[in-house]
Amino acid sequence: MAKSGSVKVVEVCRVAPKPSSQPDSAHPDDLSLPLTFFDLRWLRFPPPQILFFYEISSFDTSYFFDSILPNLKTSLSATLLHFVPLAGNLTWPQDSSKPLLSYVLGDAVSLTIAESDADFHRLTSSNNFDIKAKEYHPLVSQLAVSHEKAAVLALQITVFPNSCFSIGSAMHHVVLDGLSAFSFFNLWGYLCKHGGGGGEGSPPSPSYDRKLIKDPAGLQAIYLNEWLRLGGPNNRSLMPLEVKASGDSIRGTFEFASSENPNAKTFSDGNYDGEGEEETS
């Protein structure tokens, strides 16, 4: 089997939402959103990970660091202006009956910049079935999570010299489901392509109006009581649960290409190691 390669961290920085130039902007200095019953079910589930690979013809590493990377950072900040809660943290204060998604001015998303000497074409081949999911793990940063506080989003951009780059993300499932995650990446890609400016044709911004969510069956109280009793009583820990998997699980790789950019690929891959622990990338 081919060598999986090594990853060297070049930089770890924090990217905050871009300050708004509009006085009537909805960008708050602080924001606290209560979780709904849709969210609470996933409170302590392990964070999903998404990994995108981008292949660029005539890729030049110096040009990437000088031009492409600064644009990715700038457009990420502009995207967070519309997704402000993603720069915040999940908490469960003792004086609160339920967990809160809180953002305060100064909060930011952790962004890791790294270089890898792994074989890009091997990692992105849809016909290569001897790759273990753990080979992708160094391409995705980890969420900062403790019993008291959990980050919502962590990102990593990894450069494969003279080949391409990847963007890996770890996200808290209580805040981001599949649709909201891809809405975030869709807007980030749009703003990166169009120089950070919105306008006609730009993806829609999310809504944070919790009054739209109704709970006639009282599911919120049921989920909250279950979490408080788990390892309790009154257990408000935010640490992810340890997930065990059966030994007969399978691995799948799915490749998607865009008609506008056929060289942009996203892979969804999952398998289990020999000890039965679930691995996803």
C-alpha cells in the first residue's frame, strides 16, 4: 500500500466575521440563540467532518499562498458576516434551562493552514479501495470541545505542493445539519469567486428566527431531560459521546463534480477501524 504522507501545520489563525459597513445591519455584537428540539437531539453526537478537494491546472504553490489563500481568508470573513453564530460557541450555563448558541464580539473560527506530501491523486481516486479513512484525518482540524464549552466550526486548508489543495471542516451537529453546512460553503465559494461582494444571484442568507419553530408535542423537554439524566443527575456536559460501531460496516466514496468547475470535487467517505471506532472524513 502506498505511503499515506505527512501533514505539516504552517499556520493556525482565527477568522472573525467581517465588520458590517451598514448601520442597520443585523450583525450583532453579541447574540444568544436557544436551541430548538430539532437541534437538541444532536447535542452530544460526534462532529461530522466534510472534506473538499480542489485540483487546479498548472498549480503553483507560491501563487496559492500569495493570492488564493488571502482571498479564501477574506471571503471566509465576509461569509461569517451572514453566519455569525458559526463563530460562536455552544454553552449550557447553570442558570439556563437549555443549551445556548452564543456569539460575543471577538469570537472567531479556527483556521489551520497546512501542507501535505501525500499523493493527491491517490486520495481522490474513486477507484482506490485500499485507503483507510484515518489517512484523511490529518486534513481535517478538530473542534475545541470541553464539558463547559464547544466550538461550532473548525476549518483546515491543506496544500498539496504542485498539485492542489483541500478544505476540511469539523462542525457541531447541533448547529449545522447537511443543508445549512452546504449553504455556508456555497456562500463562501460564491464570495470567493466574486471578490467578497454579494449582489444579484448570490445565495440566500440564513434566518435565525426561532419563533418559526413550533413544538406541539413537547419534544424539547423530552430531549433536555434525557441529556440531563445521561451521566447525571443534572449533567450539562457538552463532550461528545463515544460511538462504537459494528465490525461489519462498509466504506463508501462518492464523487461530485460541477458543470461550471469539473475539477472541483467533494468526497464523502466513512469506514471503521479494527477496534470498532467510527471514522469519518
